[in-house]
Amino acid sequence: MLGNPIRDRRAERREATRAEILDAAWEMVRSEGLAGLALRDLARKVGMQAPSLYSYFDSKHAIYDAMFAQGARAYLERESLIPTTGDALTDLRAGLRSFIGFCTEDPARYQLLFQRTIPGFEPTPETFAIAVAGLERLKDRLAGIGVTDPRSVDLLTAIGTGITDQQISNDPGGGRWSRLVDDAAEMFCNHMNATPNPPRRNRK
Amino acid sequence: MLGNPIRDRRAERREATRAEILDAAWEMVRSEGLAGLALRDLARKVGMQAPSLYSYFDSKHAIYDAMFAQGARAYLERESLIPTTGDALTDLRAGLRSFIGFCTEDPARYQLLFQRTIPGFEPTPETFAIAVAGLERLKDRLAGIGVTDPRSVDLLTAIGTGITDQQISNDPGGGRWSRLVDDAAEMFCNHMNATPNPPRRNRK
DNA sequence: CTTGAATCCGAACGATGTTAGGGAATCCGA
DNA sequence: TCGGATTCCCTAACATCGTTCGGATTCAAG
């Protein structure tokens, strides 16, 4: 009952072709930009004609969705590889730096995951759930230092994506920005230490 | 020598039509999204055919550029309207809140100004200079509390755009986010107070 | 050998930004 | 008032895009 070996070989080949298409798509997207993915070029890159792609993906957006899933999974994997020191604060800093590093090392992937830049595209709920799971890891790191306010998580990712965005569009060189990441982590941790669950403060 | 009155009327009419086109473009962009601007629809909206637009703008990107300039000027104007209290810290907070308010009140404008989301589009140097002048105002506010490190300005705008981005894509309602802005300003000011020109700190 | 599904291709559709060429109004100098 | 130039707007068309259609080709299953 464990699957016909011939059908398996079929499915295996199909899956291999899908992977080949996605690899080529990543390559195009990294060199031409996220919006530079043209189906005719993509098809030629894997040795077929444009309409043939529709045997493997329902639409161009379906290709983006599959790439989104790959990207989100890559972050999950990266998160799990961060060494834990036992000190919650150090681990939080490591998590933030990892997050921003992940974002900046591949601008196209960052744009796909964290910006709504492709006109009609929204990731599938199942696909989006993978990304949510990744941010859950960051949330856990915050919980490690006693911060459970959901606003804090939002603020953390906001800082992360904000820095990434500035970095990508303004600073090709990047020496200055990596230190900026440190400053942001520092600042965030200081704030969190000062007010673990920040109450509303009267200002005037 | 002060310009033929007839030529002036010509130029005046031309400028009025340009403005009408841009107004219609903003309307389309706000309802259909930044990428939803179709020249044929835009032309019909102002009572002409698509190619006629090329009498007023060299290309679609030129329209985006003009819109960028309008948006940047709008920020400059808004900045100049913030009441100054004399307390530099309060003024800085007001500046940050104004910045984020400006970004969030019109997502399409924010996307045009602060994200590189239109495939081939880069603002003209002159146009971009307007936006730079706007951020210069924020820099002045930082200088007001004794912070001159350019990294701090980058960090401030990074936090601003990051929060805006999260807010736009995640939170249509928005009650939670407006308080988040306060927290961010608070956090930023605390950090800046602690380390006006933040030195590298040994951590371990 | 035949059936039927999966895969691939050529042609074509609608929509996009853009260009070419012509016609009509308007303004200018004579 | 009359030509010539300029400006504005149009129809037609082009290249490119994602996508659909219909027909081949392939290949395992009955």
C-alpha cells in the first residue's frame, strides 16, 4: 500500500522539475529583481516554452507562493541553528541579528517575504503560516527576557524590517549598517529592560 | 521682459492639465494600489486617450516622479507645521510621530516615497533632493537633543518606515499601532539619552 | 494494441507601456 | 487677414507581458 514505484518515479521526476524551475526563478529574481521574473525567460532557462510551466504551477503567483514557502522555511532553519548561550538577553540579540542578516543577505527574498510589492500576490494561508512560525521564534526569545506584550514583538520585527529596508535601498556598501543593527538591538534591549511590559507613561 | 501674457496663459493651462492628471493618478493609486496605475484608464479619467498623456509627461515613470515630488513636498510642509515647544525632546517625539503619521495616512504615497517597489523607477536627483530635505528636518530634531551621529538618523527613519510597513501590511484597524509609535519614540529617546553619540560597547 | 493521462509546443488573446503619423485647433509674424 | 509653426489630441500599431486553447507526443496501464 506504500505507493506504486512507477507512480513514485513519476512524482519524483515532477518534483525534481518543479525544484529546477524554482531554482531558476531564484536566480532570475536575484539578478533581475523580484519583478523581473518573466515566464518566457524562466521557461527557456529550464529548456521549455512558457505555457509548459503551467503543468507545474497554476500561475505566476503560484511560483511566487512556492518561493515564499522556501524562503520562510529557510528562516526557520536558520533560526534553529543559532547557538543558545543560556543568557536570554544575548540570545535575543543573536535572534535579532540573525533576522536582519537573513533579510539583508538576499534582498529579493526579503522583498518577497516582508513587503507586499507584487501587485496581486498574497501568500497562501498554509504558506504564510510558515513565516508566522518563524516570527514565533523571535517572540520566544522575547519571552525569554520576560516580555510578552505582543506590541513588543511587532516593534521588534518593525525595527528589523525597517533597518533592512533602509540598508537595502540606501547602503550598498554596508559597513555602517551592520553596526547600526547592533545599536538597534542594544536600544531595544535597553528599552525592554527598563520597561518589561511597558505601561503608558504620562508625557506632557 | 517678464514673459508674454499669451505664452503665460498657455503655460498656465498646460500646468493645470498636468495637475489634473496627477490628481487623477493619485486617486487611482489610492484605490487600485501603486502598481494599479494604467495609462489608458488614467487618460480616460481626464477625458483623453492614452498617448495624449505623452504631451505632458515623457513616460509613466515621469508621472511617478512628479508624484514623488508632490509627496516629498507634502512632507516638508507638514514638518513645518509642527508646533515647537522649546523642549528638544518633545519636539523630537512630535517629529517622529508626524513622520509615521504622514507615512500611514496614505499607504500608496508611503510606498512610492520609501519603498523601491516600481520595477524600473528611480526618482530624479532633483526630485529625490526634496525628500532628502524632508529627512534633514528630522536630523535637525535629533541635533536638538545633541545627537549628530548620522547612524542615529538612519536608525530613526528605519524605525519609522519599519513601523509604517508593519502597520500597513498587518493592521488595518490600527489602534494598537498608534501606541506602538509612542513606544518607539520613547525607546529611541531613552536610548539617545543614555548614549548621545553611542560609543561601541563591549558586550559578552 | 489500445486507452488515457501527463507533458510540451505553437498560436493566439487581452492588457500593458510606448511610438508613428496625421489632423485640427491655436498662436504668431507678415 | 493671411500663411506657417506649434501644440494638442487622435487612430493605428508594436513589443512584451501573463495566460488559454488545441493539438501533438510520450508513456505507463489495462
